[in-house]
Amino acid sequence: MRNREEGWQHAKLSGHKNEALVMERLETDPEFSAELARRTGLSPLKSISIGGLYEGSVPSVLGDKTKSKTDLLITDVNGRSAKISIKKSSGGQVYLIGVDRFVGAMEAHYKKIPQQVKRSLGLLFSSATDIGDILSREDIQALNSSKVNQYQKRKNRLVWTTLLHYDPSLAAATIRWFTENIGDIANLCFSRGLAKSEEHWADFVWYINLLNENNSDELFSIPEISEKCESQGLNIISPGSRMGGTTIQLPFGFLQWHQSKMQFHHGLDKLRHLQ
């Protein structure tokens, strides 16, 4: 049985293998290639490449380097192209990012984040400097079970029930902000990431697995995912119920704490329900 680190390594390696198999089939199976062209609104394909325009690092909106969200670039005979993010599994991590970089990315791509929301994200995802002081308060210690208290201290974060007790206005502002900006958040996670240039942003997410692990083959337009998240997010975005609320449920998946960062998860079943 793999430990967590071995599991991530396996997922990464098998993901690259799956991408190579997809490219091989596109190059050798005319019907498969023609069907993908049709589904993406393109004419017959002329070129196919793994990793989009660049397989290495690309310029980021923060002035450094980042990885493109595009795994596959296809171009048709008329010069039109589609950039595709490939998902081998029906669920898992879609984006992992620290609070400061998330705020920088959202503000560079879209608009400013309110100070209240920055504060709550810091408390929920370990970047605030006064978390220890908050957790040491008697009213906070009495709020949750000893298991939850130990979890918060170990992870240096607040769970939702603690945030709600500490400052209800922060909790309300956070849910409101996620609801009002969920389309942009989905776009960031699936399409843009930190990449600065539009040429590195994915247009589609393709759930396909040629490793015989499952038989998925479903293609979603990322702009449509964003639009559907905006229209359906109001009744979906909410804190999780376990351990005092360690996650935030989203229309396309959920957000959780992982190694003091914001780990966004995707879910094929949730995307299906958006359609």
C-alpha cells in the first residue's frame, strides 16, 4: 500500500503516461482524432502536441515562473487551436496554492479581494500570524472537542466553527465572496492558474483514461463550467460538516487544507450535475 508521497508520485507518473497514450491514439486513430476535433469545434486536425505550447515553465502573473494548465494542444487545418487539460481520474487535486499566491493570482487575473476575506483565508489556511493566540483562548478551547482542538493546533489553522465563533462577519464575508466569485475561482483552477499569457490557458478539461483504470471520456468547456458555477453556486457553497468544518464545498469539487496551502479538488460527478 502506497503512502501519501508515493501516491502523489504514482498519480503524476501515471498521468504523464496517460497523456502520452492519448496523444498516440490521436496520431494513429483518425476517427478518434476527428471526434475530438468535432467536440472542440475545430476542423480536421493538423497538429497535436503534449504540454500545450511549452512543456516547461511559463511566465506567471507574479513575475516568476509557473506551469501551464494545458496538457494537450491541438491545431486544425485552418490554424484554429484548442488547449486541453487532461484528467485521468474522476476526482482529485486540480490546484494547490498558498494563500498569498492565490490572492495574487486572483487579483492579477480578476479583481481585488476584500481584506476580510484575506484575513479569513489566512486563518483557515495557516498564513495568519496570530492563530496560536486565538487557539489559546478559553472560549475557543471550550468550543470544539479535544480532537478538533488538537487538529487545529497541529495544523496551525482554524476550522469553520472556530472562525464563525471568533468573528461571524469574517465567516459570512468568506461564503459571500466565494459565491460571488466562484466562476473566476473555477476558471483559475481549471484554466489559468498563475500563467500570465492567454496562450497558456486551457479551454477544455477532458476526463479520459487510457490506462484501463476506468472508461471515462467526457469533455467540458471551461468557460461553461465557470458560467454554470456562477448560476448554481449559491446553494452549493458551504462549509463541510466534519471535524468542525475543515473544507468548503464548491460546485466543481471542494477546497481543503493541505500542507498549509489551499488545495482545490475537482469532481467529475459534480461537473456532470452542472450540465
